[in-house]
Amino acid sequence: MKKTLFTTLFAGFLLFSCNNTPGSNISNKSADITGEWNITTVNGLSTDSAETMPFINFTDSGTVNGNASVNLFFGRYTVNADTLLLTEMGATMMSAEDMEIEMAIMQALSQTVTFALQDSIISVKDAEGATILTLERK
């Protein structure tokens, strides 16, 4: 059951990332989000119990990579004002006993629309404006 759910979420993650038009990597940046960030919450759930501390890394060349607790993910990102667009996303497909945080992070990455940076914390938001990920600079 968990494997089927993970596979379904992963397929949706890939489909979402492929429907965006590729463009320049970083345009009209209003905030510098480059660097490594710990993913501290996903949909209000603390990531403290994750297999491995989840993180996301935004490079200055427009690539993104990280760990969603069990699997590594990678792709490209674009920042335009407060919009955060993740494209060409992929991930490894390992399994673990507890995949709750993993699946929640992968789903949240596919729903990312905007962000707000305050001090060393990024609030990643979905289309409705709800915070789906909280990132803290490493």
C-alpha cells in the first residue's frame, strides 16, 4: 500500500514538474534563496522524526536538489518576485518503513507556488496561500 501510494505521488510529482515551460534559471529575483535549507515542517508537521533531516539546496545556477527524508530529489528552479517554480524534477525511489514525511514533502514540492523570506526562514506556499513547507537556512 505504501509503495503504491509513494509511486502515485512520485508520478504526480514528475507530471507536475514537466508541465512548466523552461526558461531562464533565475529572473527578477526579489530574494536570494541560494544555499542549503533544512525542511523543518511540511503542512504543519515537524520533520524531527524523519529518517534523515530533510533539506533543499538552491544553487546559483538554477538547479535544486535535496533529501526528502529517504530519497534524493533534483531539478531546476526559477524565482520571479515571490513566485517559486520547480521544473524538471526527479527523485530516487527507495523505500523505508516510515514514508509519511517523505510523501508529504514530495507532494508539497509539486504544489509549490510562492514563497516568503523573512530573516533566515522561508515559508513556501501553495496556490491557496497556505504554508506547505518551512525552510530554515543551514
